[in-house]
Amino acid sequence: MSETVVPVDTTSRSYQVVVGSGILDTLGQRLAEACPCDAVFVVSDSNVAPLYLERVLSSLQQANLKTASTVVAAGETHKTIETYASILAAMAEAQLSRDSVVVALGGGVVGDMAGFAAATYMRGIRVVQVPTTLLAMVDSSVGGKTAIDLACGKNLVGAFLQPSLVLADVTCLSTLTPEVFADGMGEVVKHAVLASPQLFETLRQRPLAQDADPAYLVQVVSQNVAIKRDVVNADEQERGARQTLNLGHTIGHAIEAGDGYLQGHGHCVAAGLCCMARAAEHKGWAKSGLAARIESCTKAQGLPTTTSLDPNTLYSQATHDKKRHGQTMNIVVPTDIGAVELRTVTLDELRSLIESSLSGTEES
Ligand SMILES: NC(=O)c1ccc[n+]([C@@H]2O[C@H](COP(=O)([O-])OP(=O)(O)OC[C@H]3O[C@@H](n4cnc5c(N)ncnc54)[C@H](O)[C@@H]3O)[C@@H](O)[C@H]2O)c1
Ligand SMILES: [Zn+2]
């Protein structure tokens, strides 16, 4: 059993992210130590529950914890007020108190909804994240953001709630579809470009496969957790540095929406990252050759490096982005591997960046 513990200190809470292989059955004991409680309520979804819920419940029971659970329909389309309300009702039915703990067992959708239910039930109880997708392990379970969608937009209602413990068992990744695994890789490549030339080089030489050696999966996941932790720590309430986590997302979101959400988020982020790198290089903001390096790493992971959408579609989708401020937008520009800068651009500048992002750089 290989494992790495990444400690996270925030102003509201200090907790551990335990990343390991074959550690799911240790959840009960670790939870009992990290957050003594009167009951544990597990929230999972209809894909994850048949695979892992029994194991999680029996681990909790073996640690003498009182348990209850609810299973919601899987998928982003169910990250709604209705599902959130059904989780709260099930929590009340199970007579959870302020001393109880919610466990989110699933991908980012379950993590966000169970986290938001915990953040609001009785004005806030504790949550433990047990992420089962790569994206949830490297991204959504760390940082304390929780949210649900409204009909008119994603993640419009939410709260900050730092988890009391995160337990990521990389053996859970083996049951993901290849598309969902690759989606997580989009954020992994983003993290590497954002903060770690060493991780970038590792991935370029040895692309991370779903059936990789568990020790390698643990290494990559825990490095990603540390990168996200460091960015979030620098800026817990998202006023400055945390915006850098949006690297690849301005054009990525535009591709996602322009394509009618047919491609997964991480695929679009990867393409958006390559687009922004090309645009930055054309502008002379990035080191020459950067776009080609990012493209080669992205390609090696089986992720797209561009889009067939036209610049007008991308521009109109990008300017619907919630990160827009009046006539300007904040964008995150890669300048080298491990270096980015925040820039405020006018909408005209954004249009020209998008146009240039679709054509290759000299080196590519
Ligand atoms: N809170 C944050 O900071 C944050 C950050 C990034 C993304 N998010 C949110 O995360 C969500 C996306 O997360 P996601 O990509 O994990 O999607 P997801 O939770 O929908 O999981 C993807 C699919 O995989 C299934 N699944 C999960 N684990 C599995 C496993 N081990 N084996 C087999 N199937 C499994 C799920 O049932 C689902 O069908 C979005 O709603 C996004 O807004 C939140
Ligand atoms: Zn993302």
C-alpha cells in the first residue's frame, strides 16, 4: 500500500489529503481520528454506489461509527436544487446533528453537492471528501468550494467549506470510463504548466495512463493536490492568485459551450490551454517554443490541442463567461512552463487573441 499525505492549512481549518493505493477500507479509522462525530452520512451517486458504497459503509461501521447514506442520480444534469434538497431531506431523516459528518463518495458532482449540503445543513456541519474521479482527486476535492447549478448557469449557488479530511484511493480510477479519466488529465496538464516544470517533464516523458503503476498514480495525484493547495492557500477567497487556476479555462469554456457540451470539461481545458499558449506566443508574451511543448504533452495524454470551432463562435461564448468585467476580461496567460501571468484585456484584444490562437506557431 503506497501512500502520501499532503497537509493543507487554511484559515478556517487544517486537514490532511491522504492519497494512496488500496486505502479505501481505512476510511473509518482515519475519519474517527480526524473528526470524532456522532454519525456519518454518506452521499454517493448511482454509478459509484454499486462499486464502492458497501466497502465505505463497512469500513465506517468497523470503526464503530453510526452510518446512514443516500444515493443520487449520477451526472451534472442532476447537480440541481432538487437533488440538493433531497440530500438535505435524507440528512434530516437520518437525524444528523451539528456533530455529524457528511462523506462525499464520488466525482466532482457528488463532492460539490454533498459539500454544499454539509455547508448549509444546520448552518454548517463537517464534510469528508472521498473523491473517485481523477478530476475530483486533483481539483474539486481540494480548496473548499462547493456548489450546485441553476437552470441559467453552472455553479451559481454555493459556499466555501474546507473538508476535515480527504481520502483519495487511486485504485478507484480503474473503473472510470477512459473519457472521464482523460478529463481529469486536462486539469493535471494545466497544473503542471501553471506551477511545475518537473511534473510537466515527467508527464511528457511518461504520460499517465489509467492502468499506470499505482505508485506513479499516487505520485502524480499528490503532486497535483500540493499545487492546488499552494495556489489556494495564497488566496483562499479567490481575489487574486487563485484566478491562475483558470488557466486554459477562458477559451476552454468557450469550446465547451460552443460544442454544446459534447466534449468533457478537461478535454476543452486542454485545447483551451494550447490555444492560449499559441496566442501568447504570437503576441510575444510567452517564451518561444512554449506552445509546441504544451501541445506535445497534451497530445501525449490523448487530449485535443485545438478546436474546429470558428473564432466568432469562440468569441461570443468567451464573452458570456462569468469572469468578464464590463468591457474587459481577466485572462491567464502561460509565459513559460511553471509561469503564468494575469492580464486584463479589452474585448477587441480578446477577439484578436482568439483569432491568433487557432493558427500554429513557428515551432509547432
Ligand atoms: N469545487 C471545485 O473546486 C470544483 C473544481 C472543478 C470541478 N468541479 C465540479 O466537478 C464536476 C465534475 O466532476 P467529475 O468530472 O468528477 O464528474 P462526475 O462527478 O459527474 O463524474 C463523472 C462520471 O464518472 C462516474 N464515476 C465517478 N467515479 C467513478 C468511479 N470510480 N468509477 C466509475 N464511475 C465513476 C460518475 O458517476 C459520473 O458518471 C463539475 O460539476 C464541476 O463543476 C468543482
Ligand atoms: Zn476546470
